[in-house]
Amino acid sequence: MHCGEALFLIERQVFDFLGFMWAPILVNFFQILFVIFGFFGAYQYRPRYIVAYTVWSLLWLGWNIFLICFYLNVGILDRDSDLLNLGTGSVSWFEENGYGCRPTYPTNITFEDPFRPIRPERVDGCLLEYHIVEVVHSGVHCALAVFGIFGAICLGHTFLDEDDS
């Protein structure tokens, strides 16, 4: 429950909106709500809000671990699937727009679904591949979630000790 968590979360939400990644947008929205609950609970000495933030942060940690596995193609997960965009065909904004990236688009655009966005045939010159950027994003959020969970547990314990005295 700190400002760094909120700033990184807003940054992530912006780039997920730019890439039309609908599942992460939805989960990020819930994270924003629970971070607000955590701030409010800490400010107003409400242990139940701190507990709600802690439980959600555990789910958020699991989501980010899933994203790391997804972008690293662990097991049956495939980063080229439509799992995160909920079937719209959108991809990570960093695939085409990362630093130094030069996408090459197909010249013959005859495919089955005209409503799906056109993906580049290949992307050259990227400083970092898009999946590495996404893994780093998720790794930072995992670290922030662990710190947030630890802080919420300590704060909740402090609040409960003050109620007894």
C-alpha cells in the first residue's frame, strides 16, 4: 500500500489500454480499487479493509505469476494466443511500439476476419522483445505485491494490538 504500487499500476493500465488487452485491463481495475481500499483502511484504521487488500494482493500476486508464465510460454501457455485479449486479436502495445522496434506489415491483407487488428509479420530492431518487457512489468508487480502484503500484515497486526489495549 504505497505510492510506488499505485504509480506502476497506472502505468501498466495505460499500456494495457493502448494494446487493447482486455483481461489485464479488468484485473488492473480491480487492483486499483483494492489499493484504494488499502490506503483508506490504513488511513482510517479499518482492519477489515486491510484484510480485503491483503487477500486481493495474494490473488494479484498469482495473476502476475500467471502473466510471467504466459509470456515465457511455460507449459501449454502460448503468448500468441487470444487468451489475454479475450478473442479480439489485440496484442501487447510493446510488440510494435517498443524502443527501436520497426514492424513489417504484410502487403497482402486477405485474411478471414476483417475486424481483427493487423499484426506485423515480423518486428526488427527492438531493444527488448515485448515479452521480456511484460515479464519485467509482472516481476515488478510481484515484488510490490509481496511488499504490500507484508506491510498490510504488519499494519493490521498493529491495529489489532491497539484495539486490545
